Amino acid sequence: MIYMQTLMLVAVVFLAPASVAAQTVTLKGTVSETVALSVLPNFTHSNIDVNVSSNGSTVQVTLSSSDAKAPVVRVPLIVRSNSGFKISAAVESTTAELVQLEVIDVRATGSLVSPRAISELEISTQLDRLLSGPRVSLGGTLNSPNNALQVTLLIRMKPQPTRGWLAHLTFIGTAAPLIQ
């Protein structure tokens, strides 16, 4: 009886049709367009108090001094993006006037920076479109040391004749859609 049940089981296994249907698998996903801004760590300037706060796509630089001389500040802004981007600036001060804000240098920080990031970069003196360009990062994370642009901004302020001044500069990065 056991022999007969085993033979029946073997027959069912060998005689069952062996067919595999072709299957199509489709994966769908989304990628969030990201622009991340920061300033090189330990950024300081002589004779001026500098306070930097960074939150994702926004960097705020607060400059102040008790000196009435017109300061020139070079800010090393770090830009990472996985899509096209635009960086705009806003300035707030009641005790100093922004005389100059311009990009004076741009360099790749490593091998994961797209060659197009520098060759197709558009630089302007307009605050609402200070810098724009194609995707910067080819890979890595928001903390990788080799996938960003280091953009040096030259900022020249003209303090009012009163003693002491304060200025808030805000840089905002916005992403362009990945698919247009």
C-alpha cells in the first residue's frame, strides 16, 4: 500500500505539465528633485562676526560688525543637486547696503560632479537668479565630499555712517523638474 501511494505521487509529479509562463515585471518609482545648500564648515572672516545657518535648500548668513568700514566677504557656498537648479538671494539690512554680490569662483569638489555642472552653469548678478545650471551630483549623498560645486560668492557691504551694522543674506536653492 505504501509502495502504491509513493508510485502514484511520483507519477503525479512527473506527469504534471511543466510550464512557466513569461511574466513582465514593471517597477515604478519617483525621485524627488533635491537642491542642498550649505557653507564650508568653520567659515569665518576677520573683523566681521559671521553666523551661518543651513536647512536643506536654504542658507542664511548673518554678517555684523562694529566697524564702519565697507567689508568684503567671500562666502564658500556648497551646492548639491540631482536635477537642474536655481539659486536666488535676498538681503535684509537697515544698517548696511549691499553694494556687490557676485560669483567669483566655481569648482567641482570631486569625481561625482557632472562635467555639465560647470560647463553649462549660468551666472548672473540678478538676486532672483544668481546661479542656475544642470544637475550637479552624479551620485553619493548630501554629505558626500566629492559630489558638489563649491561656489565662492563675493559680498561687498556699505555700512551706514552709524557705528555698527548687521545684514542677513539668504540663499535659496530651487529644483527644476527632472522630466520636462
